[in-house]
Amino acid sequence: MNKRKAILLLFFILAILVHSRSNGPSVDAAGLPYAEDINGDTLVNIPPVNDAIKSFQDRIRRNPKDAVSYTILGDLYIRQARETGDVSGYQRAEAALLQALDLFPGYAPARALLASVYYAQHDFNQALDLAEQVYESNPNNTSAQVIIGDAQLSLGNYQQAETIYQELRKTDATPPVLARLAHLQELKGNPNEALHLIRLAAGDALRSGGSRESVAWYLLRVGDMYFNMGQIKESGAYYEASLRVFENYHLALAGLGKVRAAQGKYDEAIDYYQRAINIVPQPDFLAALGDIYMLTDQTDEAQLQYKTVEYIGKLAELNKQIYNRQLANFYSGHDLHVKEALRLALAELESRKDIYGYDAAAWAYYKNGKFEEAQSLMNQAMDLGTRDAYLYYHAGMIALRLRDEAQAREYLEQALTINPHFSILHPDEARTILETLQAAEAK
Amino acid sequence: MKKLSTIGLYGLLALALAFGLVAVPTRAADHLDAPGLTPPGGDTRLDITDVYAFQSPSNPSNTVLVMGVNPLAGVLNDGTFRSGASYELKIDSDGDAKEDLTYKVTFSAPDGSLQQGVTLRRIPAGGGGSVLAKGQTNQNISIPGGGWIRAGVFDDPFFFDLNAFLTVDFCNPGTNFFNGLNISAIVLEVPSSWHGSSNIGVWARTLLNDQQVDRMGRPAINTVFIPNNPFEPKGTEPSQKNAFNGGKPRNDQRDFRGEVVDTLEIFYGAGNPTVDALADFLLPDILTVDTSSLAGFPNGRRLADDVIDIELGLVTNGAVTSDCVASDSAFTNSFPYLAPKN
């Protein structure tokens, strides 16, 4: 055996030895139990992320050349950011991963994680570039493949995203991949297929016993999809299941707030939103809480929440990057700073042409009285046929201002058919307008 | 040199999986972003890290069997075992790659202090069997008729300079990456006479809902030989890893020999007789051990066996003999032999 071959074989054997530790388990897909029967007793408890961070910081202090520990630390900071909603965790993750790459420039796991950090920071183009580089040199790196798909989806390149997700499904039909396919079906206006896929994903995740937080996320998405289809009771049951699986899960708490508001149980809704906000003060939670206060004539409380939305949205550069669309929608939805809303929405549409980017810009144009521009962008937002009540409501209102009453009536009817509870503030308005339109036509 | 770093990189990708680097869901502030890819099966508690088999250092007529799970215990998980799942150590006494005896371990749900009930069963080839011992995790449980079982969190006995491997810079000076890390393990010591022969084959498997989730014999075959592996000559092809994890050793030659051969041919060239000889040795994926001998790897595997150094020496024909890392675990000569958790 010549020396070169011997060295290659040596690395090969080492790879085998080390690789052996990754022989993960295999599990097939299964149905999802009734929401009431889900408690997550068999799921794994992950120790507090701060303890893990400390132990890996100590490891690095002992061996500052430990690129692998820097990479794991980066991953832990990502988890910290996700659990606490404090997006500065992504900056710490980025710093740790860059250290790892400084020590070992080609380290694919660190590069793939760094791409996911860029994605989390809504820098979709940089995420896509880096993930594509990783995937090109490592065609078996499914993590990079997932990030490419997610970034394409966020950039509005739906066909490219679907191609990647379908490819992943062939080799890796696991809950993360099924959940992505479910979201695609949701966007393409096939809510029943989407629900089927997300239920499959949730059932599989529950059976195979991942972390409580990840299983709770799948259950949350089941709840979301029921809600968006107007099936409020089922939605609430899965949000409750999600909360049983992962205690104090801020997204499930906010989901229940949304459900209770739809059921007219405003005190309970306020309580759930307050609990969610105490854990993670996300701008969309604050805006929803403000809306419920508004609806129940607690104007001062409402204004306080609305002011906090603006504050959080502008707190740091990174917050601006992550929350600018939410802020634009908040401004448009509450007739506040509508010029700024349009500026924010158009700036984002420059870099990211997905359907909700078109929707945000269309609605901001509408609020600025530019109905032709609004309609042109709204058509793009509805291009995929997404069955989202909000999109139909916006399209209906735009048509109304353009004096296309028949079209307006059709869109508003659709909005209320898809989900009569699509928004805390607007369904009544939509219903009133619709009744007026129907009455006018009857004459 | 370029080729070398590429190979090194692939090994690292493997490590990414091994350490769950892609196991933790990654999500942006937008909650529509789905979790990142999870390890196959999604539960590190069923993920086997290593299997050891050796003559007991404290009683030469006993055999010690160790099955590790839960890589990075305490970081990725709380170090418990999955209740409702089965953890099995299989013994083949006559070399036909079929189990003649199974030690099956199950656990109750953890209580508030993460203690779990442990039940050990001994199941003969024909099925049936009986409870051998019962007790709690993190305690030595004595087995009537001789021996002990203990299940709990321990120091990870594996040792290797992972960062040196990444940067192709061994012995500068050599640092054990696994120092200070933990796994969960089941340690079983039983009379060797129970196995009917001193020459036995050993493998471990985990089951959930009567379905096999993972299995392992030798320091691992699956991820490198079985598609999609880093050295797959055909490039990307559909994964057979779940099929391997769910498979039986007795079918390994039939089902997976082709995959082992096509990977080995990359290194040896097609038609090289060494390829066939190695494929005969590597499959079925069973750890063979003569329990009448105190010798270690490749006779079974002892905790302190430097599997990496042994392989280095074998493969390079003595040119490279060490990664300059030795075990730094405080193994003991008495049960349960593994070092306490860090």
C-alpha cells in the first residue's frame, strides 16, 4: 500500500470510529393522538441552556483551540436566543462560530450553523450563499440543504424551495421535513393537505421522543393550521396540548390568547397574552394584547402596548432587521405612521419578494391612499392561491376603494368563510362592509 | 493535501451528527420556521454510542458488557433512559450471527429526582424468559446467581483528539476532546458460563414500540459504509441507514455487503482481494470476544482500549502509531468499572 493510500485509509478508519457514535435511531411516521391525550410524558428534558453554555465556556477556557467546543457553544447560543426571544443570542452565536472557523476554516458544521444564524437574523441572502457553499462541497449535508430551502422560501422562490424539500423527503421524511412541506401546502392554498402533513410530523415527533420544545412546536403548528381554517375549538385543544408538553411555551400561550379572543373570552385572552409577553415580549403579542384592550374599551392600556411594540421594534439594529415587517404591518393595521409603514415594507420587498412581503407593501400603499399600486402588489401576494383570510380581507378592501364592488364582496366573503376570526379588530368591520355590499346588490 | 482535508471534513460532518450539532432545532424569531433536522429517530436516549465486552477485571469467570447511549448527556438531554423502550444486549454463542441469549433492560418513567426503576430480564433464544433483577438507576443491583447491573450517567469512556483530527495536526500536543463529557450507560456483569461458550459475539440494540431503533456491534459500520455515506462512490443515493439500524446481523452479509465493498474499493481499488477479506470481517456487525482471555480489542473491547491507536497502527502498517491521546478516565477495577459522571 503506498503512503498516500495508507493515509487516506487512516482517515477513513478514524471517520468510521468517530462516525459510529452517530448511528441514530430510525422511526416511521405515525398518526397523531387526540389533543386531549397528549401530555409528553415520554419526552426528553433538556437541561437549562445556561448551564450548558457555562460548561462549554469552561472547556474553551481550558483549551482555547477547541474549534468543536466553539461550534457547540454557537449552537447553544442559538438555542438560548430561541428560548428567551433575546435576539442578541444570535450575535453571540455568530461570534463563537466565527472563532471556530478561524481555528478550522473549512469546518462544515460550523459553517452550516453560521448560515442558520444568518437566516435567524433575517439575512436570507447571506444564509443562502453560505448554505449553498457548504452544500456544494458536501452534497450529503442535509442541514445545509434545509437552510437553502428555508432561505429560498423566505425570499419568495417557492419553486426552488419545493424542489429541495421534495428531494429531502425522499431520503429524510422526518418531522422537520414534513413540517416544511406542510407550510408549502399552506402557502399553495391546500390547507387540508397542509394539516395532514403537519399532523404526521407532530405524531412522528411525539412518538420518536424529541425534545419537549420541538414537539411543542409541531403541536403549535397543528393549532395554527386549525385556527387559520376557522376551526377554533380544535385549534385551542392543540395549543393546550403544546403547553402541556412544554410548560410556559410563549408561542402556545399567545396561541391560546388568540383562541380565547376569538371565543369572546377577553379576560382569559388578556391573561394568556400577558403570560406570553412576560416570557418573550414579541411585538406581535404586544399588538394583539393592545387590540384586545382596545376592543374592551381599555384605551390607555391599549396605547401602552402599542407604544411598546414600537419600542421593541426599534430597540436595536438587529431587532429592526428581524421585526421590520411586523412593525410595518402593525403601523398599517393601526393607522399609525403610515408613511413609515410604506417605507419599511417597500425596503423589505426590495430584498425579499415573498407573498407576505407583497401583502405588507400592498396594505401600506392602501393606507397611504394609493389603491392602484396596492392592487397591483396584492395580486402578486395572492399569486400562489394561499387560503389566508387576511390576504382576502386586504384584497377586498382594496377592491372596494377601487369601486369594484363585486370583487370586493367576493373577497370579503372568502375572508369570512376561510376564518371568521381571522383578526381581533377586523372581522366585524369586514362583516359590516359585506352586509352593506350585499344589501346594495339586493336593491 | 487538498484530498486529505476533504476527507477530514467528511469525518467532521459525521461528528456534527454524533454530537447532535444538527439535533437541536434552530429557529428564527418568526415562529413559522421549522426545527432543524433532528438525529434519525429524534431521541438521543435511544442512540447507541459505544459497545464494550471484556473479561471482568475483578472476577475472571465473569464477563462485562457495556452499552452507552445519550451522547453529551446532561447537555442535549437529562441523562435518563427512555421509559417504555427496550435496551438489549445480545449474545451469539455459536457463531451463526443469531442471538442465543438476550439481556433486556427496561426503565420506568423518571421521578422528580430523575431516578428510574430498572428491570433486567434474561431471554433465551426461543423467547419467554424471566426477570433477573430489579432496582433503581445509579445503584449497583445484584443479580441472583452472580453478577451486577448498574444503569446511569457516567463519564464518557471514549477518548480521541477530535480537534487534531479536524486540523490534521496530531500530537501537538494531543488533547482528549471527550474529557469531562458524559454518557448514559448500562453496565452488566454476569458469569461467562451463562453463555455456553467462551467465544461469543455481542451486539446491542434499542427498541421502541417493538421496533428496532438502533443497533451496534463493532465501533461502527453504519454511517460510513451504508448510504448515504461520506465515501459513497455513486455520490448521493437514497439513505439505507434506517434499514441498517433496523436490520439483523444475520442478514448483514446479504443486505449490506455490496455497500461495504463499493466503499472499500475506493481505497483498495476494484478486484483487490483485501476488499473481500475485509468485507468478510466487517459484517455481520458483531463484536467478537473470547471471554477466557484478558486481551482487549480486537478481542472484544475494553474501556481503556485505545481503539484509535490500534487502528492507526494497523492501517498504516506501523507508520503512525498514536494520536497522542490516552484515556484520562478514572476507570476502576471493580464494578461498575466506568468513571463517575463529571
